[in-house]
Amino acid sequence: MVKQISLTHLRRGQSGRVIQIMGGFGMTRRLAALGIRPGKRITKISAMFMRGPVTVRVGHSDIALGFGMASRIIVEVKEQ
């Protein structure tokens, strides 16, 4: 079964495929420059307690995103 969730709801170490970025042109462009765009595989490395930054791995790069930005990235994950 496949479900769609926000990047902030992924568990540490869980991977998914980016399917949508719910943001304006500027945010979409900034994330694309970091390598985060629809179709890319993304893995959540860590998150801080109480809405802190979320660290993800895209390709061979580790990227820290603010909680608000991460919450607007929708990923598709396969349930096991």
C-alpha cells in the first residue's frame, strides 16, 4: 500500500519519493536548486524536537530544512 504524507511525518531513516511541493515559485525554485524536486528519492536523517530543523539526504547530499518548509513537501511512501 502506498500513502502520501508530509516530509515531517516520515520516521528517521525512512525514505520516500517527492510527489508535490506545496509552495510558491520561490520556494519551489530554492528546493530545486538543492536537488529536491518531484520524482526524487529522499531519506529523512533526523529531526529536532518541537518543530526544529529536519535533515534529509537527497542523492549524496545532506540538507537541513526548516520545519515549515519540510512540512510543505509531500512524499509517497510504501507501507510495509
